[in-house]
Amino acid sequence: MAKLLDKQRYKCALGAMQSVQAIERTLPVLHSGPGCAQKLSESIGSSGYFSPNIFPCTSINEKDVVFGGTKKLHSTIDNALKVIDADLYIVLTGCIPEIVGDDSGEIVSEFADADKPVIYAQTAGFKGNNYKGHEQVVDAIIEQYLKKSDLKEEGLVNIWADVPYQDLFWLGNIRELENLIREIGLTPNTIFGYKRGIKNIDRIPKAQFNLLVSPWVGLSNMKKMERKLGIPYLHYPTLPIGATETSKFLREVGKFAGVDEEKIEKVIKEHEDYYYYLIERYADLFLENRVINKQFSVVADAQYTLGITKFLVNDLGLVPATQFITDDTPKNQREKVAEEFKKLNFGLEAEVAFETDSHKIHEEIKSHDYHGYPLVLGGYYEKEVTEGLSGNFLNISWPVQDKVVFDDFYVGYTGGIRLIEDIYTVAVQRFN
Amino acid sequence: MAYKIAVGTSDEINVDLKFGELTELHIYEADGENYSLSEIREIDLPEQENERSENHVANCSQKGCGNGGGCGGSSGISARVLAVSDCRCIVCTKVGFQAQKQLERKAISYFDVECTIDEALGKITNYYKRINRD
């Protein structure tokens, strides 16, 4: 029997065009039907130097299915190189050309002598969702563009986090991670967002190590870089939100990089002092509102479900109900991710469900006894179900319908404060 | 089930005519992966069509293009589309935008390719066989 998936939280692998869009002056060249890009471009911003409306696309049709679309791909790349001024062109293939067997790699190899680099990533939808697509794009850069460097820059760290645009706070988060790394005396290098782009990609091989801040997305890229470029990596699975996790994060990164402990503790103390000064001032607000939300659930991808669960338990002292991970985490990673939910303060453990079907998630939320009004942090899909339970709802994961985020962030000490502000803004509105 | 494919050719070997140049159609009958020429069909073109190419520019400047016929061109397209209406698809070197739209409305596929008839029909019959419309 056909299986129905209700309200899934991801797109197909071709959705990785978001990741390409996030690298400044890098252009996706789509080898797909015209409808693919149209559907995938929703909610990722359709203006700017490059935006989905101008992505070159082969717009393949029935003829290309029968006769092959490689000629069209060749002319599309050729013309994109002529008329669009980009630093790097990444060809992304959709389902159709891969099903009919177009050899995109061969066509792309014909552009090896072009003035600008052209690479390709196989992002057919049947290969996985846009989290996997993101990995494919980074893989393509590693495999086809980067070369091993004997020159290393002391203290240079490549930072990798979750998927741009899919993660609402991607830009702010990665900038704040950079700031934290900079404060402990290291030099951050990231490729996504404003004023990064190709010059930062070129610096990747010179890094002392890769820092991956994500439960699973990008882990395969780190392994690939270790093999090909000889860059060791530190995998830090928890997105550090709030004081407890961020301090842990800084200590672990510092230890890995060989930074002086005293220096790290000094940075931590300065941040924590201010953090707890703020918390102290509003302690009464937390205590009063504690009555409302004894238990909470997060419905998001692995990074937010894990990061926010740890934050709400460790920093705010809330009790976790079932936490839902909606990103279709690969089966071989699930056990490791679930293990992280057992590492909470106060001897608490959170139950975690890997579930992509929103109907089942909602049924579970409805049937769980939250010992009062639930606090649900999730996608917009959870708004209605939470309201039905008279709970408090905050939209923190895709899809996002009720807020606009430019460069706000939840990561780090400041990010933790922002998240508290957002949660209690919702909570206090109850009484108005 | 057998079905028909229309081909635009001047030499019966290559697909070498544009849709707008067609005055006759080579109709092939296909069944599974087998196909054979079954008919050479004259297209019943309106008279003005024959003069169109010579008077094309003059017509435009005199009458303007707002007469609904688009420089008197659409009747020729209609006649050609009508002529292929019992076929599953038409194979020729180019199909104009107006013709594409009219063919789509009749659910007739078009393949604008430049190759031999055998290559085109081989691929097309294989395609239809695979998508299980036989």
C-alpha cells in the first residue's frame, strides 16, 4: 500500500540550491524540469544578486527524456558562463536527467578550461532530502574544487553548521559561532553568507582543523576532508545555546585546538557573568511562568531539537516530554543522536522520536500529559495543535510563517538570551 | 496498441523539416518497438498560406498584426495541427511557440530534433514502450 507522508519538513535533494545560493557569488545551474526550481524556491528569498528567479535551468521536457538533455546542459552552462558574472558555477541535477542517464559529469568536464570553475553535484530527489543535498554540494566542492595544501595557517578553523535557509537562523548562528571562536583566539573560516564566498573556500585546505557543529549533517564531509585534504575534525554534535552548553563548547574546542585554559576560562567568565546578570533580573518572571509550562516538546531537525532540549533543561530547568526529530536522520546516525538526549543535567533523560510524519507527531502531542499547558517549539505546523491544547507555541523550525528573521540567532550566550526572550514573549502574551 | 507518429522529412531518411515548412506528413505506424511507414499525408493548407512567405512583410505593414490571425499565419498552423490530430506525436526540426501550444491542447507531443528518422523513431518507440502506454 502507498505510504502517505503528512506535512514533511524538508525538500528534495535539489533543494541544495539554497546552500549554493548562500555562498556569495556562487551560482547554481539547474539541470532539471522548470517546475523543480519554482517549487523549491519558496521561502528562501527571491531577490538579491543571485536568486532562484534567475538561476539558469535547462528546463528539460519530454524531448530531453527521450533524446537526452546533455546538449541543452552544455548550452546552458556555456551561456551562463557568458552572461552571468559568478565566481563558481555548481551544476545541480534533478531526478529526471539522472533517471534517463544523462552524464552530467562528462558535460561539466568539458568546461575544465573555462575561466571560472564549474563543478557538479548529483542532487536527484530520490537520493534523499535537502539535508543530504547540502552534503552533496559540500562534497562536490571538496572533490572537484579543493586541493590539498601543505601550507597551514596556525589557528585557522573551518566552521560548519547546519543547512542554510532550511535553518531560519543560519546566518546569525554561523556569525555568532565565528565570534565565539574568535574570542578564544582562533581564526574562523566559513563559506556561507555575506562577504565569504570563494576566497573563503580557497582557505579551507589551510585550516588547522574543521569544526562541525551539527548532530549529523556534514559529518560525511568532514570525513572526506580528513581523507583528501588531511584536515582533522572536531565533531561537536550539540548546537550550543545558552550558558551551560556554550561554556562546554568553548572548553572542548579550546582543548582540541590547544588554546590556553586560562584564556578560555576568562572568556567564559565574562560571558557567564553578563548572562546570569540578565537571568537574575528576570528570575521572578521565570518562576511565575514555570507554572504554565512544566513540560515541553521540540519538533525540529536534529540540531534544534537537541540544542533547544539541552538549553531548556540545563539552563531553564524545564522537564522534557518526547522530543521529535523531523529531518529523516540517517538510520546509522540515530543511535548516536539519541544518546545525546541522555546527557542532560540533573540526571534527566529525554525521550526522542525520529518521525517525519506530522500527523503522528500531532497525535503524540495530543495524547501526552504535559502536566499543564504544553510548551511546543516547532514548525508552523505545530501552531494549531498547540493552540488546541491551550499551550504556548514558538515557531523555530521550518516551515516558518509567523516571523521574519534576517540575521537573528539562537546560538551562544546571546542566542540563549534571545531564545528566552522569544519564549517568554509568547508566555506573557497569555495574560494580555 | 498501435499508434501513429508523424514525421517531417524531405528525403525519407532524415528529420529535416520545420513544423512551419510541412506540406506533407510521413505517417509511421508503431507497435511496441516496431514501426513502418503507413501513409504520406498531404496537408490541406489554406490558399493564403502558399503566398504567405512571399508577402509576409508586405502583409504586416499593410494590415497590421492585430487581425487575430497573427500575420495570417495561424490558419496554417491549425491546418498542420489538424493533420496530425490522430498521431501521438510529431517529429520535426523545430516547432514554433503557437504550434506548441496548439499541439499541447490536443495532447500531442512534439520532438524537435535533427537526426535520422530511424534514430528518432527508435528512441521514441522505446520511450513509449517503457512508460507503458502501449
